[in-house]
Amino acid sequence: MPFDPQQGEWPSKRAVLVAATAAANWHCRFDAEAAALNGTDVLLQKWAKLSDKQRLGRDEASRRWIVSMPDGTVKSIRSQNLDPLYASQFTARAPDAADHCDADGERSYLDREELKTLARTMLESTAEPGRQASATDEVLEALSESDLLELIDGLSRDPSRTGDPTCTQENPEAPEMRSAVRPGGSQDSLRGTSWLEQEEARLKSLAEAQAKKAEELEAREAALHQAESELERKRFCERSERSEQPEAALPMRVPFVVQKESVEQPSPTSTALEAERVDLQRLREEVEAAAKDLELRQQAAQRSAEERELQLLEEESAQMKLASSLKDEEARLHLQRRSLGMLQQAILKAADRPSPGGYVEHTMNDGEADGPDVLEVDRARGDEAERATLHGDTDDDEVWDLDWSAVKHGE
């Protein structure tokens, strides 16, 4: 893009510096595409844009190309400031789709860690000798991605922080021209710098308050240890004095043990320890009693469960016996019902046949009993007619004396 004398600076000075050197170990994908910036060939590396959430309320200028400069530095350039080297090359332009993706299918957004690394590098390059790096890291950790982009944009617009060689030219009129042409950039950089200094001051005050609290706690602990050591020293002195005291000086009527107890004064610490020991013993006894009670309850519950199980087994056995007897009774009733049905059927069949004399014998459960019964009836009729012709009417009574078993045996 040609130089514009009205603006007073090259378009590259309005770019956002994304990495200071290649040693920053940036994990980005190289597209291996080239473009021209102010007549200088640069290498396109990545298309950086904000997410949908961060893009709300921001203009199109927030989306840039990450390019590699000939001197080895990496910068972020707006797409309108880049010119393609070839007529068929259009990679230097912004993608048409809002949701442009890489070949891997993932969005090529700037990583938050990369933004923090960039901001840290820019701050370290222009940091004062007395500034602490830990406070800067804490401030950068608390910033979001949009805040990091604003901070980087503000630092890159400040000529004294970008580190661009073109900004160090000996031209006394350049600062006035830049301040007159672009007052917004200096104001943004001043706001970002003042806000960063305020955050650093706040973090420093918090760190100082925490340090004071830590010192107070350490002083209290030291005083407590000193008091304990003094108490132990006094006890040791008392024990040594009692051991060096001669036995003759003690009254004869008072035992030595009683004298020792009378000389030794109970201290508040020992009294408190004794009270705690008594409480612990009482709690231990309560816990043991509760454990025994729980064990007894568990044993009683186990016995009741066993008794209940035995009772259920007995009831189940009685029910099984009752079911077996009911099945046997049902089978017997079914057999009787079948026998009665067959007898009824035989009686009905016999009632349908004409039987002027004789008898008909029915055999139960025999399907071939109809044929022999008819023959037997016919034979009985023939014998009766023969006897009637031989004996006449006077011999009718003798028919009853007929041996039917012999007749059946003869058949």
C-alpha cells in the first residue's frame, strides 16, 4: 500500500504486534501464502478474528492477518493494508464467511495464552527497571481475551512501545504530527497504561496487606512459642529445686508425697489438659457403650430375622402340603366325575334299546362291551323260549332258578 503523507506514518504502524520474536514458541498453522506490505514481501501465517461473543460492539478493524516480517518479527495487519503479490492470489483479503474455518475444521482464533504471551513480551520490552513481573502476570491472568486485545492494540498504537525502527527516526515534527493526526490512539494507549498501573497498584496493595497479615501471624506464633518455652523453663526449675532440697528440711510428720503435692502448684495449662483428658475419657466410654449397644441391637435383629425366615419356611411347607392334598382331591373328584359320566352314558344307551326280557350287562371302561351284551341277550331269549315250549307255563318259576353263571361260563 503506498505511503500517505497526510497521515504522517506508514500503515504498518497501526498494526497490532502479535509476537515479538520466533523464540516465543507460538503454536500456529503456517498457510505459506505471501503478500505485499508497503512494497515489502511478507508471509501470511494466520487469520485472527474475534469470536461471536467478543465481536459484539466492535468494528471490522478488529480482525487482522498474522504476518511474518522480513526481519523475523510477527505482526498483525488489517486486510485492507495488504496487497496480493499475484493477480490470482486473494489470500490477503478477509474471508467472506463470518465463520471461516481452517483446513482442520477448527476456528483460527487467537489463543488466550498467545495473547497473554504477546502482552507480556510487549510490556517486558518497555518495562521500567523497578516494575515487578509477578504483578504483570497476575494482571494479565485476570484480563479476558477482549481486554487483552484492547491492551495490545493500545500498546501497538503508542510509538514509544511498539519497538518499530521507523518510529525512532530523528524527526522532531513527527510526534506533533502523530498527536495532531491521531489523538485517539495516544488517548487509548494512555488509558490502557493508566488502567494497567492502577491494577498493578491495587495488586501491590493487596500483596502488602497479605504480607502484613502474615507478619502478624508469625509474630503471634513466635510469642506463643516463647510463652510455652518460658513455662517449660519454670517447670524445669521447680523440679530441679525440689530435687535439690534435703530431706531433713522437710517436716517429719508430713509425708514426702504430701509435701510434693503441696509445693507443686497446678498451672492453668495443666488444669485445662486434665479437663480435656477427662472429657476425652468420658467420650471414649460413651462411644464404647454406644458400640456395644449397637452390636446387641444387630444381634437381636439378626436373631429376629432368622426366626422370621424359619417361620416363613414352615408356612411355605404347610402351604405346599395343602396344595398337594388339594391336587390329590381334585384328581379323585375328576376320576369320580368321569366314572359317573360313563355310567350315565351306558344307562342312556341301554334305555334306548328294546329289552322285552333278560338283562343287559355293561362293562365299565370297555368300548367293545356292546357286541357281547347283545349276543348274550339273544341267547337268554332263546333259552327262555325253549324252556317255555318244553315245560309250559308251569315251569315259569323255574326260570328264576337258572344258574346264570353256568350259562355265562358256557358262552
